[in-house]
Amino acid sequence: MFLYINYPSWIHEQIFPGVKFLGLLRWYGLMYAFAFITAYYLLKKVFKEGALDSSERKTTEDDIFSFIFTGIIFLLIGARIFSTLIYDTSGLYKSKPWLIFWPFDMNGNFTGLAGMSYHGGFVGGLLGMLVWCKVKKVSFPKWSDAMVCAIPLGYTFGRLGNFLNGELYGRITTMPWGIVFPAAERFSAKLPWVKAFAEKIGMELPVSGLVNLPRHPSQLYEAFFEGIVLWLVIWFCRKHKKFDGMLGAIYAGGYGFVRFFIEYLREPDADLGYRIAKDASAPIYTNTSFLNFSTGQILCFLMMAFAVVYAIVCWRLSKKDK
């Protein structure tokens, strides 16, 4: 009995692989479109509930569209800049920053903006919403609360896009839902620990050569916990919040907390490894210590710290307004 799952061979990055022109359509881009559409309709629902109106100004549907459009533009800019400047170690984008938003590779092939950072998107989207609220002279805490009622469910599609791309997979696992991702690092079939690992999951090893071991589908863990579960919590709390800004704090803190622990199951980028490590030589394909921290965990810790400060500031402002 096999205690693992092979990644479906019919899944490709392109929606229509091998079809001229249509081959440019990718699942990841389609998932982003689904994410934005979902966020827009959820934000409209919050708007219809009257959560965005104030005594000085009545919100319109044009406000909803311009608000989310501004947030998306800033989100994409932030996500791309973080991805190329923080996660890229080649130095290419630092020496040639104009390539950050160039959608072609060095051979002229269309790649889209391959590589986005969630934390960069968070910072960019936050700045975009702040700018819009300042221009429109509306309450940022109130509008950000409305936005986070929509973001997590939209985010779910982004992680599904990562899964369909076969990227951002987790560390090796003997769990029966472990998946063999085609692009994952392979290991020598002669290594004793590889033989012992394969025996546990009923995997037949070649006499020699390299073998691909099953991984945690960390993209699906994130889609469920950082997306669906977090959205349900915020959606339930939206009519019971104690002050404007409370939902935004729940989102930032909740996301940071959940992902911090999922990162122990997700494999860090090979060229980055651990930013802080008890053992600098520890392998990244398995977790050997809870004191080894990835880039994502450090950024998640900063998100949690931001959530606490933001909640305190918004709570104190609410007290002053009364």
C-alpha cells in the first residue's frame, strides 16, 4: 500500500498547454483573477450592509471599485518588489531594477510577473488603502476592516494557484496525504535515511539514481487555514467588533500566527535557507529544530507585532472619539 500521492500528471502551468496564444494563459494568473473578483463581491456585500457609511459621507459603488482597484495596484507592486529584492539572491534585480516589472525572460519568452511575495503584497496593499482613504478623507480603520472581510477568501485562490504551479511545496513527510511534486529536490536512493523513509511509505526505490520523496502540500494547508478558516472568523466577527480597526488587527495577527507555524512544514527557499538558525547546517527539506526560522517566519512575527500595535492605536482612537 502506497502511503503517498503522486502529483497529477495532467496539471500544467498553462491552462491550454501546447495551444498557440492560449498557451500564455496560466492557472496562477487565473487564480489571481478569481481572488480579486471574490474580494470585490464580498466587499460589495459589506458595503450593502452599511458598514462603510458615516454621518459625513455616504459610500457609493464607485467608491468600492476605486478603493479595491487602488489596493490591487499597490498590492501587485509591493508583492513584486518584495519578491525580487528580498527573495531573489542573484542580484539581477538590484543591478537591473527595470526588469522587476518586465514580463519576459532573457530569451524573450513571456513569463508574466513570475514571483510574488505575500508580505510585499500586504505592505503594498496597506499603503494603497491608506493613500485612498487619505485622498477620500474617510476612516482608514473602518475601510480596512471592510477589506479584510474579503481578503482571506480571495487569498485562498492564490495558494491554489501555487499548488497548480507545483511550487512552494512543503518538507518531506510520511503522512499518507504527502504529495510527490515534480520540481522538488531529489535524493540519492543509496542513502540509508532515504531507504528507511521509503520503507515507511511503501515506496519502491531504484537501485541507483535519484528519488523524489513526498512533501507536505503546504499550499493547501495555507489555502485552508490562512484563507477559509481566517475568513470565517473575520466574517463572523464583522458585526460584533468593538472598535474600528479590530478586524484589521485580527487579520494581520491571525495570518501571521497561522503561517508562522505552517512555515515549519513548508520548505524555505533553497538559496535563502534559514535566516535565524540554531544549527546553520540543518537541512531545509525536514524540520530539525523549532529554533530554525525562515524568512517567512520573521515577516510573520513582524505582522503579529504590527497587529498588536495597530489594535492598541485603533482602540485608543475609538475611546477619544466617544
